[in-house]
Amino acid sequence: MAELTTVARPYAQAVFKIASETQRLAQWSEMLQFAAAVASDESVAQISQGTLYDKEALAQLFIDVAAERLDDEGRNLIRVLAQYRRLPLLAEIAAVYEHYRAEAERTIDAQMISAYEVSDAQRVKVAEALAARLGRKVNLTTTIDSSLVGGAVVRAGDMVIDGSVRGKLEKLATAMNH
């Protein structure tokens, strides 16, 4: 996986540079996400990894499928990726690009998994606390996992805050076994 990121990074950097210079970060996110979805389609993936189509025909096929969702620069990216047989990297390019975009916009995606439904007020309070701690705007999503018994687990990037009853019981069991 790290190898894919290494190969995808220069493409993502180039796209991010273009998107930053033209102030079109959101538009490029949409184009990359759509292109990645097309590339991950099973039939498109088989075609792009095979040698049945030459590089130009492969690029044109891909562009025809995604035509209305790509602008001229997006189509040029597809042509470059097809030229070097890199279309299967689109999902990784999109992921690396999103990382660069989040860094530039000082945002972070966070997930709160709770044992019970979370109110809007609680959601706002958690997002504000995370924003203060991380110094970034937080995009918080919530899910319910009743196996937590009570409390919640919050994940933001590499940070994990486990305030669940299950997590506390696991810590207690570990401490008692040592």
C-alpha cells in the first residue's frame, strides 16, 4: 500500500498545485472522486490493466465514460495517467489529494462512534472540543455501535479517544492480568 502512495503522490501533488493556483480545490475533489469511482468499476479496471486497448484508446474510453464530470484539465490528467498505465492509481491519487486539501484548509475528518444516539448539541460540543485541541476545523460524523455499552470512541486522523465502557473494561482487565 505504501508503494501505491509513493507512485500516486507526484500526481496528487501536481493536481493539488493546479487546484490551489486556480482556487478550485472542491471541484478537483469531485473530479478525482468520480474518476476514482469509474476506475474502480470492475469492467473498467480489467480494461485499464489489460493490453487490449492502446493508451490513447484507453484514455478516450475513460473520458467518454466520465465526460460530463471532467473539465479539460481533468481529461488531460486522464490522458497522462493512461499514457503511463496509471489509471488504477486514481483512488490513491484522490486520497493523497484529499490529504493535501485538508492540510491546506486546516480541516480534519473525525468520527464519533457512540453506544447511543448523539444529540446535535453533543455533536457540536465534541466538534468544538476537537477543533480547540487540534487547531483545525473538524468535520464530525457519528455512528452508533451498541457493543460499546456506553460512552463513545472518537477518531480524528491518528488520534483515538476511547471513552467507551467497553474500552475502560478492557483496560481494567489488562491491568488486572499484569
